[in-house]
Amino acid sequence: MSRIADCFQRLADNHQKALVVYVVAGDPSPAVTVPLMHDMVASGASIIELGVPFTDPEAEGPVIQLAHERAMRHRVSLRDAIAMVASFREQDTVTPVVLMGYINPIEAMGYEAFAALAASAGVDGTILVNVPPEEGQVLDKALISQDLDPIYLLAPTTPEARARMVFERTRGFTYYVSVKGTTGAGNLDIDEVTRRVAGFKAYATTPIVVGFGIKDGESAAQVARVSDGAVVGTALVSLMAANEQDPVRLRAAVTELVADMRTAMDAVS
Amino acid sequence: MTSTVEDNRQVASEVRAAGINEALTVMPDEKGHFGPYGGQFVSEILMTALAELDQAYRHLKNDKNFLAEFHHDLEHYVGRPSPLYFAERLTKQMGGARIMLKREDLNHTGAHKINNCIGQALLAKYMGKPRVIAETGAGQHGVASATVAARFGLKCRVYMGSDDIARQSPNVYRMKLLGAEVVPVTSGSRTLKDALSEAMRDWVTNVDDTYYIIGTVAGPHPYPMLVRDFQSVIGIEARAQCLKQFGTMPDAVVACVGGGSNAMGIFYPFLEDRDVRLIGVEPAGHGLETGQHAAPLSRGKIGILQGNRTYLMQDSDGQVLDTYSISAGLDYPGVGPEHAWLKDIKRAEYVAVDDKQALHAFRQLNRLEGILPALESAHGLAYAMDLAATMSKDEIIIVNLSGRGDKDIPTMAKLDGISLD
Ligand SMILES: Cc1ncc(COP(=O)(O)O)c(C=O)c1O
């Protein structure tokens, strides 16, 4: 079984929901990323989404745009992000890591070369914000041949017929973007999330995690109650900006936020 | 020539009468691909909005009322058809082929951009969207969008890179006069590309009530197709005007290429006229060899940005490079996917002209013809002038004079060391 499937099985056995954490590789500096990944796992993160820096992160709000800019200042590339996963795997062979980002760096590397390199480093899948299933056919073949999961997204604007199509293509888990907007936007409408996720569950082929608008233990717990997991991104990335010059304080702040969320989620599962 | 509706019919019937194979003009496919290029590389949130737009457009492009309104506004509001003007003194100076200027600079608001904006504002109206947004580089598309928004009573917000705001100040003020909100974009390279990303972010957030008027033949499908269709009025007229004035086709059609809309608009109706050379001119900035340019078709590699696969200025890691051109409207690292395809199948040629050459052409046209071209258009003109010199006197070149240069007066004055304050 894949690390992702194992992970959801383990969570189910423990009556827990997935806490999915997002950080950008190399933000605020390349040396901090791998230690942060271990810290987050130690404080309760279930799955890591490692953002691949890109010059034009067109689906991100201001906070995550700046994270990409900070990482780009260190010239962190797709290759570097994959190397960070390899380094993480020296100590952690269990926690799933998926690369999240935009297609162009992968297009530039070549699909097959990317899939081979990512698999050998211990990457488990990809979430590509600007690749809907219609444009992912060729890439999916390369990924699946290396046992990598192409993870697709659903949105509030996705009608049922389309959601069914997405579930035919997605693997590992599916990411429900809970608000119309960019990352970091808006307020979580928990009734709407509940309604949509319940609808998807009737034909879902994978676990569904919910992201966008989850900032603290309370919102994470609300989402965890009605889905298979919560994704936290902007709230974590804000800590990178606030503690850019002080890695010790940064690691403490990240640990605290992740632990708070884990505790709040476990209290309702 | 009385109206473009008639021109449209006339060209269509000529094409049919000549039994011309229409294969080149049936692109893109269902999903918006031009060969390997184009497509819909956007976030899931937008997929449904794009499908709705595609459906609305496919329906409306055959709707009598929609077409009548479009052509009515092109004639009475934009002032079409624009003349096909013989630049006699410029031709004499170059000593070769006849240089004919397609005078898009005479359109209301001063560039070809308005053709597309009329079409898309009508789409917004028919789709019931009360708010429009746009990105702009030179400010021409922003002005055209703000203009149609005023005319159709729509709320309008324009995103513009902060560097472009500084170099195109007359247009910024003009958009505000028109009642639009101009939002400076300070991320990335602070130019057109970043304005487009910011407009996409707005659209994702306000997709229910907002129509996004993209200003060129780029972005996700169906934009490259529908912008081309709205702009193809340029080529339909030019083709008919050339036939009427000379009884023959031109030998070459030349246009500058930023995102590629004025070029696609004039090329498209000539695609099946295989003897007509189609030449797109990219900005070489400080020179192709310096790396400081915005010429993806000349020097880029295939990549994916802002909704489509195309030629792109990027490094070996797939990061998008900063571009440079004296002309804000051409300062873009990508190019419309149909141009990428036309390059690959060799139906169109793409060349590059640097700042110096463009500035020379800009000055020549002022002195010899009394016409102030946009710096963008001066790129196409510069190449056409050199090309004319190599051709014979009975040959014809049509240059798309895509816009007028009033907006560039501050830039030019600064170069000349003149203070306008
Ligand atoms: C006068 C003029 N010509 C050309 C362009 C370039 O755009 P496109 O390549 O889409 O025609 C612009 C863009 O602002 C413009 O203002």
C-alpha cells in the first residue's frame, strides 16, 4: 500500500482525522525546511504538502505569494524541493509528502524525468493547482507508472457531473477548496462545506480533505468533523514571515500551531 | 465599403467560391488546443466559469442580435472600417514595396484593443455580469475596457503593474476619468504578466458576478479563440480593402506581437491565402543576444503560464524570466498559443526588432507621414520598412498600425531629454 493509503488507514484505526500542513520549500530559508517538516510531524501533522516555489503563483493570496518570493530569492528549484524530500526521508519513511505547485517547472524537467526523480526521493504524489484533470492525462501516466498519486481538486463551483469525473481521476486523496478565492481568502462557511462534502461522499473514490480558510484549532476541528481532514497553509506561512530572522522562534511557533490544531481536531473526532 | 457585416459576408463567400481549404481556420479543437498549444491550465474554481463562457460564446457568435449589436458598435462607436492607407512618402524613402497602413490607430480610444472590448462587453451583458475586470500593460486595453464599461454601464476594475503605471501615466488618468478603478500590482516583475495574474485572482474570488475581459489572444480557452474572432475584423477589412484598391492580395502582412491579438486579428482572415506571407514582429528590447527582450517565439521554450501552453521566456528550472521592452504593451513573457502553432507549422514567420529600430521607425513615420504610431506598432513598422526595401515596387506590404502614440509621448520626451512639466 502507498504511504498515503497507509496514513488514512492508520488515522481511521485511531479515530483521527488527517491534519495536512503546507509550507513552501525554502521559506524562509532552505536550511529550515526539513527540520520544520520533522517538527510538524512530531506535533501532529499527518501529511505534508511541500510547496514548489514558482515565479507566478497565480492561485495564491498575498501571504503565500510572498512565501514563493522568499524561496525564489534563495533560487530554490523543483530539483531542490525534491532533494529536501529525500533528506526528510532519511529519518521519516512513514509520513506522506506531496509536492504542491504549478506545472511549468515539471513541464521544463520533463514528465518522465520528474516522476522518476520524485519517486526515488520518496515523494508520494502531486497537487498541481493549474492542471485540471482534462490537462493532466499525459502527466498522470508518468506519475502512476512510478506509483505517485495525482491528487486533484474540487471547488465550490464544481457541479456534480464534473465532481464525478474528478473522482475517476484523483488518487490518494482529493482536495476540496472550500471558498471561491485565493489561498488565505475569506471565511469558512462550514454549513456549505458540510453540505458539499456530504454530497461528494456518495460517490467519492478517495478520502476528502478540506482547505482554504482554516486558520486555527477551532476551524480545523469544524472541518475535521465533516470531512477526512483539514489543510492548513496560510496560517503556517504567516509564521514564516513573522519569524523570518529567528529560526528558533519560528520552529517553536510552528510546533505550537500544529499541536493546537491536532488537539482541537482530536477532541471532536 | 459600408459595413463590416457586408465585408464579412463578402470574404466568406469569396473563400467558399475559391474552394479554399478551411483547415487552418477551424482551430482550436473542442478543448481549446492549437496542436500541442493552448488548453485550460487553470485552477478548478475557474473550470466551470470557462465552460459557461465557452458555451455562451459558441451560442452568441451565431446569434443575429448579438452580431448586429457588435457590428453596429464597430461602425458607429469605434468608427470602422479603419482606412487602409498608402504611406507614399515612406514607401518612396524605402524604395521598394508599397507600404500600406491598416489604421487601427484611428479607432476610438486609439488602438485595436477596442474591437475586442466591444465584443467581450457584449458577452458580459448577454451573460448578465454587472462587473468587468481587465489587465493592462500599455494601458490601451485598460482604457478600452473602461470605455466599454462606461458605455454599457458596467462596474470596472483594471489591474496594472506599478512599473507600467509609471511609464504610461496619461492612460492611467484616462481610465480614472472613465470611472474605472485602477489597481497597482506590485508583485513579481510589476508589469503586464503580473497584472494578468492579479486579474485571475480577482476573477477566482468574484466569479459569480464578474466578467474577465482578457486583452489579448492569451489566457485559457476560450479566450484565445474569442479574442481572435473579435479582432479578425481587422484582417477581414484589410483583405477586402486590398482587393478593392489593387485587385490583388498583399504579398506580406506584418504586425507586432505582444500577446498577439492585433497580429492574430489581421492574420486570421489571410490564413488560407497561402501566398501571403504573415510576419509577426516581437520586441528584441536591448537585443536578442543580451537576454533583455520579450521575444518568446524567437528565443523562448515551450512552457505553461496563465492558462495555456505556448512559447515562454523561462530558465532551465521552468521559472519565468523577467522581460524587457521599451514598449509596455509588448513586454510579456508568453504569446498567444495560436501563434506558437502557426510558427511550428510555418504558416507564419516570427522575427524581432529592437528598441533602437522601433524608435527610428517611430520618428520616421512622424516626419514622413504625419502619423504618431504607438511604440508597439513601431516594431511592426520597423520590420516592414526594411522588408519593403528588399522587395519590388509592384509588391504590397500591409502593416497593422495597431495604435497611436499619444500615450508614449512622456517616454519619448524623456528619451529626448525634454521635460513636459
Ligand atoms: C497599440 C498596441 N499594439 C499592440 C499591443 C500588443 O498587444 P497584442 O500583441 O495583443 O496586439 C498593444 C498592447 O497594449 C497596444 O497597445
